[in-house]
Amino acid sequence: MTTLNEPLHLSNGAPLPNRIAKAAMEELLAAPGQLPGDELLTLYRRWAAGGAGLLITGHVMIDGRAVAQPGDVVLEQDTPLEPFQRWAAAGKSAGGQMWMQINHPGRVIPKDLAGTTWAPSAVPIDAGGFSSMYPTPQPMTAQEIDETVERFAVTAQRAQQAGFDGVEIHAAHGYLLSQFLSPLANRRDDRWGGSLHNRARLLLDVMGAVRERVGTGFSVGVKLNSADFQRGGFDTDDARDVIKMLADVGADLVELSGGSIESLATAGFPADGRTLAREAYFLELAERLVATSPLPLLLTGGIRRRAVAQQVIDSGVAMVGLATALAIDPTLPGQWLAGGDAQARPPRTRFRNKTLAAAAVQAVTSRQLARLGAGKPSKTPYSPAVALLLERLVRARCRRTYLKWHTAA
């Protein structure tokens, strides 16, 4: 029986020291210039000391014109590398690996940040009462698609130059690559639309371009939805086929998650009405994918107890990813690897509106990350209402800083 303590050797030979990963969370802690600053370095040193074998950063934007939130880090061709070198070193300071998640948000850009919002098709976001926060996107031209492929490759290469051990291409949660995969968001009738192979073309081109740029010794993973949890959307059968396609173009690992801003499965509220387990949300779907996957799988979503983490490994999944739990207690991996049963209690909210409830949980998590990044001890989470208010204030400040940088650039 595989245990959480066992190393995992990827196809490129890179050894991950154990089976626990810190999964990506949007930290919202960019310093001026959209760079990693002292708060991110402190946060990742704490997570490194916590014992996880792999740390995956929150998404780093490949295009400074397109950020999901104003507190996001950006890495482009001309971005100074020294802050990223320090970030990589912080994440590797206890012997684990550090990967950078790289992303383009596509249509998931709030109106108060957006110039022109790109997507596969002119399909607006349907997030109930929050839909008006997002503009109707412009369909991407072939030239814009080619430019985006190049930007992913450039950001991956620069992450490699900065000392990261790998990158994770974000193709989940309703961001740009996930939008192309979705038959609901992608209504094109050209080579990027229609069949699953066409809808996967952009992801496969990005994967191929990244692999060509970084070589075979650098790890390249992909974050993929096990399902979008929307009727008529990207489903588990699609995920099975895409995983096989990714193996053919050189991927080393696939992380499985689910949902998007339109279907909040990562917060336990799928739009298709399905009931998710309280922990390891996507395990049932992952078990259907393990048997046919040519790549090792990493499962993220709601895991907060060692017994559940071991259950995930017993199912055949290669690694378990912890996200919100590590915002509450960054020491969990080390305790689990030593045989302890510590657990992190997730933030709770009584808001009935599912989108507002998910935003409140995210706000509590973000405030926890800010505390950890400031070197403060972890504590009982903020109340959701207080966290939401603080997030609005912090976001307003970050927005001013981002727009000033973006205008100057």
C-alpha cells in the first residue's frame, strides 16, 4: 500500500519527496509592479517548512493586460527575475519542489480591470446576480490565440530561469484554457471549436510550446477539471480523453479539480445540482479516471484530514492537494507524515446565496494568507462578514496600484 510518505518519481525523473502537495490558491499578495514581495516569500517559507513535497503557487498571469484580480502576480518577457528567484528559493527552502502555476483568465476579468476581454466566443459569464461584474468577451482571433500560446511558453521559460522546478498550466476553473474546452463557452466553428479535439487544441498547443521551450528535465503539469458541473459542459468522459492527449504531448502530471465561477464546485455548490462529498469533493470522479490515465494524478478539493488523504492515495491517485486547509494550518503535512491526525476546520458561513457564500469563504482564506505572509500566527478565521469588508478595502488599494502600473507599462 502506498503511503503519504513515499516519494513520487515523475516521468522526467524529478523526485517529489512525498505525496502531499500544497495546491494553488490565489494569494492576492502581489507587491507593486505585480511582483512577488516579502509577504509571498514569508508565506512560502512557512509552507515549505510545513512539509509538503510540492508547493504550487497561486496563478501567475502570463499577460499583464489580463489579470483575474489586481493582487495577482504577473511574469512576462521583460519582468525582472530577481523577485521570482527569491520566491522560488523560499518555496524550496525545506527540500520540496516549487512549481509556478501559469494562467490567462480569459473572460474572468472584472469590468473595473478590463480593457478588451478575450474568450473563445462572445459568451458572457452567467454567475447570477454577479454576472454584471464581467463584460461580454470578444472572440479571439487566430493571431491572438498564437500570441497567447507564445506567452505561456515565455512565462514557463522565465519560471525555469528563476529556479522553479516546474510549471502547472491552468486549464480548470473556467479560465481561458478551460473556456476553450467547454462546449458552453466555446461556440466556435473553426479549428478551435466543435469536437473535443478542436476544443482541446489551444491547451495542447500551449503544452507542446511549453515543453519545447523548457526541455524534458523540467516538470510540466496541467490543472484540469474532472468536470465543469454544468449541464452540457465539459464532463468526466472529456477529461479522460484530454488526459490521454496531454500524455502524448509531454505532460508529467495532471491535477484534477472542478467547477468555475459559474458552478462553484470548489466551494461545494455545483451548478448541475449534484451532491458533493464534504471532503475530497472530486474523488468519485477521479476514481473513474485513474484506471485509464497514462499520467499520475493529483486530486485537490476539500481534503483536510489524514485519513481522507490516505483514502485518496488508496484509490490510485498519486498525490493529494491541500489548499484551504493549509491557509488555516500550514503545518498539517508534517504532522500527517509523522502519523498525526491533526485537521483544519474550514471557514463556515451562513449566507444563503451560494455565490456570496463562496466569496465569503474565499475572503476568509485570503485574510488568513495575509496573516501568514505577515509572519503572524495562524488563528481562528475571521468572520465572513468582516473578511468580505476587509477584502473590498484591500482590493481597492490593489486596484489603484495595478492600474497605475498597467498604465505606465
